[in-house]
Amino acid sequence: MKKDDTYNPSMLTRFSCASSAAIVAESITFWLDSMITRLQLQKGYQQGFVSMLRTVSREEGFLSLFRGLTPAVSRQIVTGGIGVGWYPVLRKKFCGENQEPRLYQRVAAGSLSGMCAQFVASPLDVVKVRLQAEAKLVSTGQTPTYRGMFHAFELIWKNEGVAGYFRGVTPSLLRAGAQYGAGTATYDQTKSLLLDTFGFPDIAPTHFLCSGISGFATACVGCPADVIKTRMIAQILHGGERKYKHTLDCIVKTVRSEGLRGMYKGFVPTYLRLAPWQIIFFVTFEQVSLAVTGHTFKTK
């Protein structure tokens, strides 16, 4: 299909292209997300990434790190489809038709689309984190709270009501706003700079470079919110006493007991996951968009 700069794909087309790329990226990197969850839930610094990976592989088997994959992929269909699919539409609203967006407009569009996506996908996020947190019980023959995704949805509804599906929604929204605002906007801004200023071709190697930079920016701004979100969601597993009253309480207690380092617990695996995730996602997204619509992701 010949590229047509005037072509404007429908919202459904944007959603489909973005969600397809998100499925690919999530499936490949999900085990790293499981490792991040375990690192964030441990108190202090008993184990680092490598030592924990060795322990999990020896005691539970590597496949235990894929527990929770189904709700994770389902969540990415929503968050990827809305978070990136809506982004060009919102960007246009902020900067106007055929105008070169400024960085703050890109950030605003990315943050808003990401927060909308996360709110819709929050129940899937809650289920994913809880299944990940109990993966060790399954692998060691103990009885987990949840047998699977649908059982988790059932028990959360029964024991916690609708509010249970939105446990940790405030840090989740902050995380989504930070990650999509930084990640999507950085990719967009970097691609615009490389193509328009330095004359880079609009091909896969350029997309690879832009997405690598996007992954680093996303990890830097998103890791603290990710730590808080994970702890808020997982805090009541196994009938334990709730440790945090609200998001601010969780932040204060984490910093008080573990210092600022506690807010960046799991940063290395977070970056090691987000960098390949962003690369796989955006490179795939660009190719899918090119195949479906006849053009790659536009920077304005």
C-alpha cells in the first residue's frame, strides 16, 4: 500500500495495531515483570535480581514466572490499545491540526491516554499482581488463594466488592501517567528529532533506537509508582493485616523504612524489561501500522 500522508486511520484501527504490538511485547517480557514484582514485595534487600532468578529457577522452575500471563496479556490489549491508540488523537487536540507538537503537549497526551487506559484495565492489573505474588505457593505445592484469573475475579468480587478491583488504583494511575507520558512522548519526540532534524530514514533501526531511549525514560519516572502500586495491590494476600492506609501512607512507610532506594527497588529489572518491551512494542507497532494503514507512526 502506498503511503498517504493525508490518511487518518479510525480509532478501531489505531487500537488494533497498538494492542497487537502490546500482546507480542508482553508475552516475550512477562517473566521479567514477575521478577520485578517479587523484588518489590521483599522487605529490605535479601536478594538481588540474579540471586532471586537462580533461586526461582532452582526451587520453582522458570515457568513459574509466567503465572498471571493471561490477565497480563488481557490488560495489555486494553492499555496498549488505548494508551498508544488514543495518543495521536489527544496530541492533535492539544496542539491543533498539522502543528508541530511541543514536548509538554506530547507528555500531556501520553499521560492522559495512559491514565485512561490504566483505569479501564485496573481489575486485570489487580488480578495479575496477585497471581504473580502467589506463584511460589503453586510451584512448592501449597494452596494459593486464587486458582487462576477467573477464580481471582470471583473471590475479589465476593470478599472485597467492586473496590477490590481498583485496589492501588491511585498509584496505578500515577504510574501509567508517568510511564506513558515519558515513554510515548520520548519515543515521539526522539523520532521527530531524528527524522526531521538529522534526516534519519523512517525504518526499523531508527524505531529501535527511539524505543531504547523511550525505555530508559519510562523506567526512570515509572519505577517509584510501580513499587507503590505493587505493594498496595498485594498487601492483603492470605488475609493479612492491611499495612498501608492509602497511597501516601505507603510512600511514607517505604521511604522511612527503606530510604529513597526503596522507591527504586527493582529498577534494574524494570529497565531490563521496559527497554526490550518498548523496543519490541514500537518496532512491532510500526510494522503493523505500515502493513495495515500504509504508513508508520506519525510524529505530528
